[in-house]
Amino acid sequence: MERKKIYLVRHGQTDFNLKGVVQGSGIDAPINDTGRAQAKAFYEAYKDVEFDQIYHTALIRTRQSIEDFIQLGIPTQALPELNEISWGNYEGTPMTPEEGEYYKHMLAQWKVGNLDYAIAGGESPNQVAIRMKKGIETILTGPGQTILVCMHGRAMRIFLSLIFKYDLRHMDVFEHSNLCLYLLEQLEDGSFVLRKANDRAHLEGLG
């Protein structure tokens, strides 16, 4: 098996991000002007990396965020297994103070180990982890050594927790922002080391 170097990015900003509206896997929102500027800045910073393979989720905002790399002709695959967590009944709704308290309650449940707890109509971390493991297996056993992956905030936290074998209770240690970069490098024993975390150096000057 080839040792992988994974450039893992979150999608660029959407209007839902800007307005503080929950998206999840059920809202297929495009990136906005800021998101496009972030995508362009990331491309300019990393266009000389010789990516062998690209993966994005089934949601348009991830493909749009790395479209310039895709246009280079790099083999690309959509992996629905990497989709954002479903926020169920709360997708597409502004985060009111009342809903903010519900969200905090949910996070508190996860932090104490109740990882089967799901927001109304949505997915639990354990449910996401099941499909995420399939996506990770596809990436690790697929072609190429230098890989670009674009996905979503909460899904990234679960992805990184699985890669580094963290208990999902501690997934919030992996902070993220729009078009941030996590750089992961695989060692000979198959484990990964973290080279960059929530890196935004390529976005300097965008505000």
C-alpha cells in the first residue's frame, strides 16, 4: 500500500455560513463570492503540488472549492460517505438563542460519551463514523500517493478522529474554518502524523 499524503480542506464560505444558518447534508448550498476567493487563494498556494487523486463529497460546495484543481485533469471522485452530518429538522434554519442552547446540549451529550445522541431528525456521531470509515477505506486503498480531499466541518472532525484513533468525545479538538487545511502524512506503520492543522496561511489578505 502506498503511503498517503492527504491535503484535507473544508469547503469555502457559503451564504449559509455567513448568516449562521445550519446546512448539514440536506442543504446543497453553493459557495459565495468570499468562498470563491478562498478557493482561488488555496489554488494559487497549492497549484504546484502534484496531486494524484481528488475526492470531494456529494455536495456542490466541496466540488466548487477545488474546481480549479479538477480542471487540471486530476482524477476525481465524489464520495457521499464523506458528506456532512445531517442536522435533521434544523437544516436551513437560523441559529436562534433557543436553538443555540439545544445545540450546546447536544455537544455536551457527545462530550460525555453519548455518541448515539442525534439532533431531531439528524445523524449521531456514531452513525456518521460508520459511513466515514467506508470513505476513508476508499481513500487509503485507492490510487495515488498525494491526495486532495474537500469536505465539511463536523464531518472533518469525525474523519480526523478516526484517522488519528481519537475517541469521538474529543473530536472538537480539531478546529476548522472555511477553506482551512489539514495536512496528514502516513508513516510506514500505517499511522498518520499531523503536519498542518486548521492552516489558513494561504488566506492571508482576504480578511
